[in-house]
Amino acid sequence: MRTKVFALYNNKGGVSKTTTTFNLAAYLSEKKNLKILIIDADSQANITELFFASDPSFWDSSHRKTSERR
Ligand SMILES: Nc1ncnc2c1ncn2[C@@H]1O[C@H](COP(=O)(O)OP(=O)(O)OP(=O)(O)O)[C@@H](O)[C@H]1O
Ligand SMILES: [Mg+2]
């Protein structure tokens, strides 16, 4: 099994690191049929929230569509 590791880094805050990671993972999973592991090492846990938020209103329609297919 070939494994590739991607890391998105930018020292500036609020520039779409989390959003891009989420969408890249969703794209590679859904469109390329790859198995994806996201490691959330951020104490804000924003991407974990994106995937597992209990309040559905937290998610926009594209996020909900992604999670419903899992
Ligand atoms: N392409 C985009 N178009 C419009 N809004 C966007 C886009 N990408 C991200 N955002 C919005 O910008 C805000 C910051 O995005 P995000 O949380 O992904 O940034 P971040 O770099 O991970 O921030 P932090 O430094 O706090 O971890 C969020 O409200 C997100 O919804
Ligand atoms: Mg972030």
C-alpha cells in the first residue's frame, strides 16, 4: 500500500487551512476513492468539529452531503 502524507501549513490565522484540509480530504475520498486519515493536532479541534459536530446547523449543505455518504 502506497501512503502519501499531506501537511497544510501557514503561520497566519484564518486563511483556510482547516477548510482546505477538509475539502481536499473529501475530494480524495469521494472522487478518487482513496482512504483518508486526518490527524487533528490542533487544540481548536475545528476539523474534528466539522466531521462530528452534533448540531447539524453547524454544517453547510456540502459538509452534510459528505458525511451522509460515509
Ligand atoms: N474559500 C473560502 N471562501 C470563503 N470563506 C472561506 C474559504 N475558506 C475558508 N473560509 C472561511 O474562512 C474562515 C477561516 O477558515 P479556516 O478555519 O479554514 O482557517 P484556518 O486557517 O484553519 O484558521 P485557524 O488559523 O484559526 O486555524 C472560516 O469561517 C471559513 O469558513
Ligand atoms: Mg484551523
